[in-house]
Amino acid sequence: MPSDAIVELVTRGATVTSELAKDPSKDIDKVAEKLFPAGAVGGKKSKEATRALKGHDDYSERDLELAQRCGKFPHKPSDLFLKMYSDVLDTLERDPLIGVVSPPLLGASGVVPLSIVSTIPDIMRHYHELIVNCKHEVMLATNFWEDSYASSFVRDALLELSSRYQANPAKYENRKPVVKLIYDRGSPKQVFQNHLHIPPEEWEGLGLPKPDSIPGIDFETMNYHRPIAGTFHAKYMVVDRRVAVLNSNNIQDNVNVEMMIQLEGPIVESFYDMSLISWAKASTIPLPLISGPFAPEQDFKFGPENSTLHYITVPPSEGGVAGQWQAPDKLKNTPITAPGFASHYMHKPHAPVPMAMVNRHPHGTPGHEDIDVPQNAAWLAGFRLAKKSIFIQTPDFNAKPVVEACLEACRRGVECTLYIDLGYNDAAETLPFQGGTNSRVVMELYQKLNSEGKGGLLKWYWYTAKDRPTPVDAVKTERNCHIKFAMFDDQVAILGNGNQDTQSWFHSQEINVMVDSPQLCHEWLEAINRNQNTLVNGKVDEKDGLYRDKEGNVIQSAGGTDTGPKALFKGIKGTIDRVRGVGGTGGA
């Protein structure tokens, strides 16, 4: 259960945001370190944290009461959510900022008016609409930024926002909107300085507007990486301290189907604080709203009544967007036009629900020791505590802790349904200590479970696109899926940036939100299933983990279950391609 020190830490009130409001010119990382020093609670794994990661289910009513006290929830969360959140709180024993957010903002509440399940341009069009309609500020983060059709939505939005300000400064209280972009593209300079400001003369080379073309906004950009392996894998945007979007996609052109959710309510303040901590450095361009006071919305709007969704003109029951974008010829991210595909999911009206940030900080040192973080604690607790069902969609499923957790869940009688990509990042995953290819993992799982009479509890599906009758090897770059979603007992969902691979489990900075809502869980699963044929056409044979089409032909990935020197060579090349944001599966 949360120790007295953690309870005091989480409930005392002060946050990085509130401290910066007193003097926005300060270095953010120094403010954070002073307010929440690494040794504030203990500076090492506590007995509770170690026990949580190894597995326990003996939560008392007192444990749940303390967990509830450590979050600003709108009502008492479900027992499952509180138990998972209790394990997340235990990780703060190591470092109060292990979750890349001020502890008092770890547990919050919010609503989700919109989710998008589609190819990247549909998500980037929503980014465009939010940016051009902002009044004060935007904080945008992506792992990979590519001068591309996808990034043109952002570039055009910056140009439009600048023009709107120039046309009517009074609408913006005569203060230019501020836009900050942070991304990760490793540089040798980051051995000495992880955060690198990008000078204005380099913007055009990134596909961003030239400084003299956006005189109506104040723009700043940062390159952030923690060598060697501490990738900034985050993908989110916060607009006017009122709206946050969290998504699975990078800003680049590829064939992936992705997922985005829009969050409103107090949880946005958690995203705001996390964004500041991630930026880390002092700025000559302070955010206009940082000095507050901040008052979250109380009257939430859904569907057409929500002003951020006005551009989505097709009724929710029909799906799609009027004026469907048209990608230039020869681009990979062509739209899916199959019958029944509906990219935008307007959620039914709902009151704020319990939410929690379950992130992980970047860890650059190679190895598999850095497991005790909120993201991993939440995932492991979900696998351990689920009583009926677990649903996962992720590109890769091969990190050792999650594979073992899946085995144990099936052995307990819990049905585990996994939607995984055939051949995704096969080359990189064949490197030593990376967990192996998805094809290899599924075969090993069924071998173990079938030998114990539990194979029927694992439902493994290869992602099958809405416009395809069978799974397609990711190396063909036709249709892949990059969604990162987990659901436990149809009650608690975790979604955001984290994959179920070794990189996300042990190294990358990941931003995820944990949501306690059967309604949203049901609607998310509906949105996911209606935009792919995975459930209908993607299931592997439980006898051996192989996929066979209607004619009985086996469909495998090119990488398959390779091991040895040939696989090692492929792995090195695949890792280089992934870092560069190129290759068969479109980055991380």
C-alpha cells in the first residue's frame, strides 16, 4: 500500500506547474528537482514496490482507501482501478518524478469526447483544427518528426494561426500565441546535453515554416534524447490548457493505422505539468497561461456541441469526415475506404471518470533493470488482477515481463485476447535481449500453454486491415497497425504511447493514461474492431500458433522465427532503420 511518505507527497499540493507560475523564467528541470528530489521518499525500491512487481493481491480496505485519497477522483473508482493505482503509487518510492508528472497530479479525472482510429492524416487533420483554433498556446510532442505530408498539417496550421493573429490581434488579447514543438532525433551532442534547442535557421530544413513566415506566433522547438537508449517516444499535444490529445502515431508518412483520444477536464492539468517537465529547460518565450490561475471546465460538451469537433460534419453513426483528405500520389498513408470504416468515434455523453497518468521516464543505460516505473506497474497489475478477460492491441508483444504475465493470466483461467502485427519490426526484434519476433513468441506461448491444457485461453490474432481478407506481413508496407491499447476486465483501459516491447518496457519515455470506465472500454473496443478485420479474419491456430487462410495455406512473416548470425545482421540493420524512422514498419 502507499507509505505515509507517498501519501504526504501526493496530497501536499505543490506541483512543478504551480512553482513555475511564480517565476516562468526558471529552468524547469531545476524547479522539478528542488521540489521533488530523488531521495524525497527513499530513493530506492521499497518493500511495497518490489512486492508489487513480483505479484500480490492481498489489498486491504485500508490500502484502497489510501489509494483513493492519493487521487483527485470524481467518485470512488472500481476496486480494480484502485489496486492498479496503488501499485503505481509504490513506484514513487524510487523517485517522485519517475512518472514524469508532479505526484499531486498523478490521479485525476476527465472525459473523452472523441477517439480516432485511422491512418495518420485523419489524426493530423485534428491536430490542424486544434492548432488553428487555439487562443493562447500549444505544446506538441512527437518521437519522430519527418518533413512529410503528415507534418504539412502542422506546418499549414502554424501559418494559418499566424495569419489569424495578424488579422485580429484583439481576439488574442494582443498577445501572440506560443507554440512549442519537442521531438527526438538523436545527435552526438546529446551525450553532453539531452535537450537541444533548434535554431530558427534550421526550421525550414525540418519542413517547418521559416521564421519570417510566421510573425503572428512565437515558435520554439527542441530535440530531446537521452543516450544511449532513452528515446523520447512520447506523442501528445496540449492546447490552451483545456484540451489534450494522446496518440500512438509519430508525425511521418507510413502505412500504419493509429489511435488518438481527446481528453478534457482536470487530467489536462496533468498533461500540462508533464509537458513542462519533458521540456525541462528555461525559455525566453514563457507560456501565456502558465501563471494561471487555472480553472478546468465543468460543463463538458459532446458531439456537435463540442466546439473542437465542429469540423467533423458526418453524423457519428455514419462515421468518416466530410471532405475526406486526399493524400498526394505515391504516399504510403493512403486512406482506407472499405465499407464500415469510420475513423472518428464520437463518445456518448458521460460524467468525468477516474484517470491516472501511468508514464515511464527515459532510461538511456542498456539493460533490463529499469522496470519499476508507473507504466510497467500498471500493466503488470492489470495482468495479475484481471479475473475474466484481458485485451491488448500492440505492434509488438515480446518484452519478457509481459509475456510471462500473459502466461500466468491464462494459467489462472483469464482469457487473453491479443491483436498483434505480423512481422512488425522483425529485423530489430531478432537482436539479442530484444525478446524475439512476434511469430516466435506466439509459437512458444502456445507450446507452453497447450502442454498445460490452457491453450484455449489465449486468443492470438494477427492484425488484418479493414480492406484486406488476411493478415499482411509488415515488411510489405501495405497495412500495419500501431495502436497501443490494453483493457482489463472490460473496466480499466490503458492507452497512449507504450508498446509491449523491450524498448518501451525498459528505456523510452512513454506517456499513457489509465481510465476507469466500462462505457469507454466498450466504446473503444467497438471503435477498434469496426476499423479492422482482425477479429473476423486474423485468428491463428491454437494448435501451433500458425495462421492459415481459408485454403489452409500458412501465412508467415519474412523474419519468422530466425535466430543466429543471419538474424543478428538483420537485427542491427533493422535497429538502425528504426532509429532513422525508415524501414518496413515506419518507426517506433
